Amino acid sequence: MQPKPFFDPFDDRGQFCDKGPSYLSAIFVANDKERAIAEKTKADVITQFPNKDVVTPILDASTFYPIKGDEIGHQDFYKKSPVRYKFYRWNCGRDQRLKETWGDKAMGKIK
């Protein structure tokens, strides 16, 4: 299984210009089958990037709390405010970092 080229698995402080515990990458698994897939995928990334530290942990899924109230405004921000989202992506260097990390295969999947 190929990793999804939408995040930076090497950044131990967050993602792009969003830093802090809320922005750390992680793979959440609910069962042994998902854990095996996650471990294989992470191993593939480690093999693909032998000189980099993959900092994305594999964690057991826990209680999921759906968003509610004012938090809903953050949901689907890229759809609700496409111009602002594109500006954010460009200013944060998101697309540039994804292309640098994953190559053109990342850019073909990003809209």
C-alpha cells in the first residue's frame, strides 16, 4: 500500500506552518488488520527515505468525538473558502513541501 502523499511524515513539530500537538501526524488503527497495513506502509516510507526519520507514530484508536458548535466552521474549509485556502496553502509552503517530499505523484492528487 502506498502512503497518501498529503502530509509530511518527517516533521516532529506539526504540519507545514501549523505547529503544535494538534497538528502532529499520526496513524490511528482500530484493529490488528489496520495495524499490519499501517506498519507495512510506514516501513515502505522508511525504505523509500533511508536518510530521514519518520516521526509519524502508529497509535491505537480511542474515543472519537465529533465536532460540534463553533468548531464546525473549520470543517471543509477548503470548500467553503477556496480562495483563502489556496492562499493559506501557498503561504505555508504546503504544496512545495509535498512536491519536494513525494514528487509529482503528490501534485497529481492535490487540487
